[in-house]
Amino acid sequence: MGSDETLLVNYCQMFPSKLAALGGAKIPNAWGLHNVHGNVSEWYDDSYGTKRNRSRVVRGGDWEIEARFCKSAFRNWGDPTVRHRRGGFRVALSLSGN
């Protein structure tokens, strides 16, 4: 895929979408993973800012954000006590059982 944003729509759900895509609805990346970028932002158990700040790191962009932010390097923040429809977490399973 490289850095060609025109191909990104094949791999992820992003702006101007109105909803998140179902898991596996887009084609997988080179490692067989679906929806790694875009679709929903992922919560991380990592503080964003000072220790007194309760905000947590959010990565990956989501269906309501522009293509340039649909990458794992995109780092944002969120209040973990507030629910929103664009966030989630990734569930991973090893097929080898390891």
C-alpha cells in the first residue's frame, strides 16, 4: 500500500463515512490483519500528558477522520470516562495458539 492515500479506502473505513465497517469488510494488509487503520480509534492504557491528567492515548484514526490521520503513528487523547461511537479496542487471536 505504501503512502498512496487513494488505495487506503480499500483497507479502512474513513471520512466521509457515516458508520464503522464490520470486521473483515475491507481487504487485509500484508500480515492478514483487517481494519488496522481507520474504522475505530483504539484505546491504549497509556497516559496522555501529566500524571494528574486522566486522559489516555488513542491511536489509529477512525471512520470520521481524514485519510492522513488513519495510521498507527497518529496519536490523540480521550477521557476514558466518556463514551463515544468512534472508539474501541483491538482483539487479536493467534491461530497457532501461542
